[in-house]
Amino acid sequence: MDERSFSKKALATARLIQASAAPLARPLPSEVAAPPDQPVLPHSLFQGTRGYIEKVVFQINRCYTGTSYDACAVMIRRLVEVLIIEAFENSRLAAKILDVNGNYLRLEELVRCALAEASWTLGRNTKSALSKLKTIGDQSAHSRRYNARKEYIDDVIVDLRVSAEEFLYIAGLKK
């Protein structure tokens, strides 16, 4: 086979490969959609709350099923932070969680403020869960040599479910 016929054959083969791969290459959606599985949090608990909260829950579940446990832990941390802020805002107590520049406090301080808020009477399980949920999220977000594992997420699922629901009620997002 001469060089010219080899080049033509190689080009034809490359085009065939490209054409057969095209149907497999789908563009990624621009927003996260509800995953079919709900291993960490049930979507029904968050349905009709706020779109951004629902999407965080979708991401928590997608990260878990995709074995991206550090990402799952960070999204859990984010959900806790958002729900605490929503609760303070709904209770007209947002000023308690703002710094001198009008920015929300860091999660450590948000948790401290939530635990200290006497008007809510947080349940015992939520009180003990908040530090665990913060810790797992912090480890995944900030510790260089830490990698979350499935069992670490599994260990906090009940705590997350209980505290998330309690904060949804305090935030007026569940009736």
C-alpha cells in the first residue's frame, strides 16, 4: 500500500470513528436535574421549598451515587449553612448572623448562633448533629490529606435528615 492510499484509508477510518462517536457525545445540561436515586435525602422533603435548596439536595444525592464523597460532604455543609440562614431570616433574626460588613458569618459561627437561639428550642438530635455535619464538610473542603468515604456519609445521613427537616420548619419552608 502506497502512502497516498494509506492516508486515504486512515482518513476514512477516522471519519467513521468520529461519526459513530457523535451520538454518544451529549452536551451536559446547564443545571443539575433530580437524580433517579435519593440515597442521602428524599427530594420530597425539599420539594416546593426554594429552587436553590432543591438543587443542593439533588447534588448531594448525585455526588453520593457517583462516589464523589468529598463533594457530597461539601454540599451537605452548604445545605446546613443555607438552612441555618433561612431559619434566621424567617425568624426576623438575620442581624444576629451578620458581621459588621453585613456579610453572613462563617458556618462555625452560624452553628454557634443557631445553638444559642432560645426562641427555636432545637431538638436534641439537631443540636448534636450540627457539629458533626460541619466537621465532615470542613474536612472534605479544607483538609489536604482527607478523603471522605461512603461510610462517613452514611454515618451522618440520619443526623442530616433530622436537622434539615427541623430547619425547614423553622425557616417556614415546610408546614
